[in-house]
Amino acid sequence: QLQLQESGPGLVKPSGTLSLTCTVSGDSISSISYYWGWIRQPPGKGLEWIANVYYGGNANYNPSLKSRVTISADTSKNQFSLNLASVTAADTAVYYCVREWRLEAGHVFDVWGQGAMVTVSS
Amino acid sequence: EIVMTQSPATLSVSPGGRVTLSCRASQSVNNKLAWYQQKPGQAPRLLIYHASTRATGIAARFSGSGSGTDFTLTISSLQSEDFAVYYCQQYNNWPPYTFGQGTKLEIK
């Protein structure tokens, strides 16, 4: 059964870098049918797509976050990672890693990790 | 960026009832519209894609319709487990993928 598991620090200092890793089990991130992405949800608020990556390294970013975000994939470890630089309190959220199912026009998010709460605070 | 607007923000319905949730896009997304259900403390779950196709394992009481800019999610015969927050998402123009702000379905 496919599972995604986020890992990383739950507390990050302002102006620091948020780093999260998603470990995929039950499927290979080298599958041609899927991208792998990150979505976040501030407490009590809605969902915001951050970025995605294909196993070959092709990545796409939310323009609103692009200057601060890096996403990468490590096929040898079946993991993908997110780095978000220069964080502020506004980046406090639950961060979900997701499998993005490639449909003909775009992607839907068919498998989700349980989510990792990251708080930005000194 | 395409803005997705859901209405109403909150809907109070009795179990066993039928409910329709609305989602509107700021420009046409054709039929590239998905719906997700999120229960408290859980990750969202994909319900519907291509505006009307149920995802694997989703009960037949969930149905979606619409095209262009206006979409609906209908839940017939509401069960206790259906009370949750529902989000729509467009995938016609990206990046970024964008979501509506959500509709909370609560027990009346």
C-alpha cells in the first residue's frame, strides 16, 4: 500500500530555512505517471500548492513562493524534499507531501501524507 | 492565477438529507476540476476529478457536475461521516494549482 511520510523539524526560526523530506513506500517515485509535490495549510485556513517535481528532476513552483522554494527528488532513497528559505510566521502551516496523478491537462492529488506541522517562531 | 470561489462557507444539513456545494472559477477551467474532502485532523481525500468522475473507492452518493466556470458537488443521503470540509481545485491552468477556500458541512 502506498504511503507518504513527511519528516523534518517542527520548529524553525524566523529568517531560517524550512526543510522537509517525504519518504515514499509502496511505489517508486520513478513512475512515469506521477509527479510528487508539496501542499500547505495554515492553521484554520485553506490549501496552497507549493511545488512539484518529476523523478527526472523537472520541477514546477507556485509563482508566489518560487523565489524561496527548492524541491528535489532522490530516486535512490525514494524520497523528495522541500526547502523554503527566509521563513516568517506566515509560513507556519501543516505541510503535506502528495502524489500528483498526471491527467491530460494537469494533476490531481490522489495520495497524501499525514501532514507535518511546522511552526516559525523564535 | 485562477481564483476559485466556493459557496456557501458553511452549510448546515440534517443526516439523510441531500446537499449541493458550489465552486466557481474566475475563468474557464473546462472540466479540469477536482473535489476533496477533509475531516478534522486528517489530510484531504480526493473525491472527484474531471468534474464528474469519482475517484477509486468513493461512494456513489457523491456526484459532481459542471464545466467552464461553474461546478457543483452533490451528496445525496448524507451520512454522519460526510460532515467535513470540502475543497474544489482547478488543474486546467498551472502553475499554480489553486483551491477554493472550502465549504464546511455541519450537522443541523
